[in-house]
Amino acid sequence: MSTTFTPATPKRELPPLMQLTEAAATRLRKLYEGAEAGKLLRISVSTKGCSGMSYEMNWVAEAGPQDEVVKSQNLTVLVDRKATLFLIGTTMDYREDKLTRGFTFENPNEKGRCGCGESFHV
């Protein structure tokens, strides 16, 4: 007697690991073509700050065995495999105002941030 398993609900598609906004892509292109030519940006998450976790960005020569390769806006960004569960669906942006400028992260997995905005928790 043979039994066929049919899942009750179809699998849903996971959101992309990470996406870049046009502003982030424009800034990253300038960096890739200028001072950081020949390198790749690696994004990871470390344990630190008031809320427990913080985003880290480093320049590396090539992808390592623990890196996920993310392609967005015709650019490549690396994500440390240990950070993937914390970053699924994240959008990386670049913002400038009178007092600050830099990359920011809109992460749907965040449950809160510290008062200064430097760390988060999931």
C-alpha cells in the first residue's frame, strides 16, 4: 500500500535576504569605483550595544566560505551567514542630512532599538 504526502499549504516564498535602495546603490557604486575598488562590502551582526546587537560593515577582498552573496541594484554585497536569520527582508539605505550621513538598515525583524539608535534586538 502506497501513501502520497500532500502538504496542507503550499510553501511561501521567502523575502530576499537583503535589498539596496537606489541611494545605497549610488553610494556603494562610488565606493566600489573609488577608494574601495576591488573590494566587497561584508555586512554582519555582532553582539554589542544597549539593545544587544549591532550592524557591522567591513571591506574584504573576496567572499569567504561563510558569506552569502547578495545581488541588488546590479551590485554585490556579502552577508555573514551567521547574520542571515537576523537580516532576512532587510533594506539597506544611504541617508544624508545636516548632522549625519551613512548607511542605514530597515529591518523587519527588529523588535526595538536603543535610545541612540546604534543597536537593536530581535
